[in-house]
Amino acid sequence: MAIATLLALTLLFNRLKAGPVPSPASDRPCVNFMLPVPATAQNAEYDIVHVNDNINATAYAVDLDTWSFDVKSRVLRNITVSETFDISVQLCVPPNGIKKQNLFIATHGGLFDKRYWDPAINPSEYSFVDTALAGGYSILTYDRLGTGSSDKPDAYTIVQAPLQLEILRSITNMARSGELLKHAAGNAGSAFKGSDVSLDKIIHVGHSFGSVLTTAFLATYGNLSDAAVVTGYILNEHFAEMRKATFGLEYAPQNDMTLFGDRSSGYMVDGTLGSFQTVFFSAQADATTGIGGFDRKVLDYAFSIRQTITTSEFLPPTVNLGAAPEFKGPLQFMLAEFDYPVCRGDCNIPFDPATFKKLYPNATDIDIFTQKGNGHALTMHRKANLGYKATLDWLDKNGF
């Protein structure tokens, strides 16, 4: 008992010594609220290790890394999930934005929440939200189901990729119908100046697992997207070569009861700063431009806002990642040069344009841009704003 108490006090002291986690500026044209999102999806129950402690978490990762693991053979039964979930969102609409009718819907990846798009540390360099607002765009970020302040239902049967995809679909439909703006105005009243805006064009942007969902959205509901930006994800010969054990997964409440005490069985987190750096950060800044690499304070900040992922989300994706013939807008792949999970640390590899033309036969433009000196967490590397500028310039060229 004495050792456990001492450990808890040490963790608390380290957290206090590091200081409070910074928050975004309060004077931005943004409103944060809980959005009730109805969604129906075909999920499944899987024969996988149930994670109730760190020993289970390690066993789970090793099971998935076994060469003979086959997700289809692990299906015990199919499940229809149909519920309304409370999703934590942030909607920003610049009152005088020249492109405010263009709305980004940004879906974060695994082990982060919506703060991935909006780091509170040096936001002029790192915040995609601030860059979008400065460019005159509106932007919606949200905590995916199971993360941040959103609902955290059962990890084994509910929080899965098919349901996350349907939540993205519902949010998109709410944005198009005007219902999203009504909810925003209702939560902020006269403080929110965006209720008279018509959100005419939707630009879907994703990162990592959020990009898996975004590309699945294009393949399944391509007619609902006007443009898309896929970051931290592209199919290539080295994709998914990184083993699951590299994440150093731990049972979230056992890792940090203060941060993750509201998580139940099956919720996992990247357990240590070292494993977190391995997955998300690269120290290899571009020698010519100075782009990339990272500051230690940003790594510490990112680790302090880390989030959970469920056992079912971490399985190989069961959503449609095939051709997207109904998508008829421009598509950009924003890559990190030294992305370890996506390209095993080096995305300086040739990509065949014909492959992407086959996947997106009606896309008006397909662009592949590599941000130099970056690791997987593109928003957390030095001069991240230069990559955002490349995206906004590309969108402007395509009429957005």
C-alpha cells in the first residue's frame, strides 16, 4: 500500500510540476457543445483478448501481431447498433471569413481527440484550426466516439470503425441540412455569429485512423463530400508493417486513473512517452528548410492530451476502403516524410498515379504532398503551418 501511495504521489507531483495543459484562446469565433448524433451501423462481436489490465493489453497486441491472425475468422456474431450518441464538437465560423461557407469536418486519429487539430501550445505554428480560420474557412472538429468528452460506450461491440463511419455521415448530413448550425446557436446564443451562414461545401479531412474513416466515407458516401484531405495515411508497400506491440498499449485506467478513470474494459492507451514518440514523432528535421523535427515541450504536451482507442477499433479495418466512383471533388494526400506507421519511417517512395485514378476515377484532382521532416503526428512538428498552407493553396487552386 505504501509503495502504491508513493507512486501515486510521484505521478501527481510530476503532473503539477509540468504545469497545467494550455487551452486555446477564448476569443475565437468558436463554440464547443455536445451534439446528439443518431447513427446505425453493422458492427460485430469478436473473439479477441479482453483487456482489463496491462497484462491483457500486451497479450492483445501480440495476438494481433501473430502472422496467422485473421479478423474475419474472429467474428462471433454480427450486431446492429442503432443509438443516438453525445459527441463533443467544436464549430468555428469566422464572421468575416471570405470562405466561411466552406466547412472542414476534421476527424482525428487513434490515441488523440479533437485537440490534435488545435494544439494550444504555440497555435500560430501548430493549430490547423487557427490556420483554417485565418484563411477564411469554417471548421468543425469533434471527439470521435470513445474519446475526449464524447460518450464512451462498450469497447467490444459498439466503438468500432463501422459505427464511427456512420457518425461521420450523420454529422455531415447535419452540416448540410443546417441542423448543426441550429445546435451551435442554441448552445451559444448571441455569442455565436455563425448561425446565419450557409455551409455550402464540405471538405473532409482526416488523420491516421481518421483518414481510414475519411477514405471509407469517400468510398461509401462519396456524393456527400465536395473535397477531401487525407493525412497520415496512404496505401503503399510498407503500410501496416509496424507491429501493434510497438504502441506499448496499456489498459487506460491502470495507466492513469486521473485521465482515464471513466473508461471501462477494452479501452487502451499508448503507455509510455517513449512508445508515443516512436509512433508519432520524428527527430529528423529537413536540413535545408528547417521544417520538421519537434520540440520536447510539444512532445510532452501531446503526451499529456493523449487519448484512448478500443480493442475493436484497433483491429484491421472492416469498412469499405475500395473505389470511390461517386466522389467527384479534389483529393489531397498529405504525407509525413518520416512516417513510421504508414511508410515504416520513409515516405520518399514512388506512388503510381494510375492506382489512385483507379480508386478515385471521377476525382477532379489528385495531389500527393509530402511534408518534409515530419513524423506521423503532422500537427505536432516544427513549421506545421507550412503544410497547412500547402493544403489551403491547393484548395484555392481547386476553387475552394
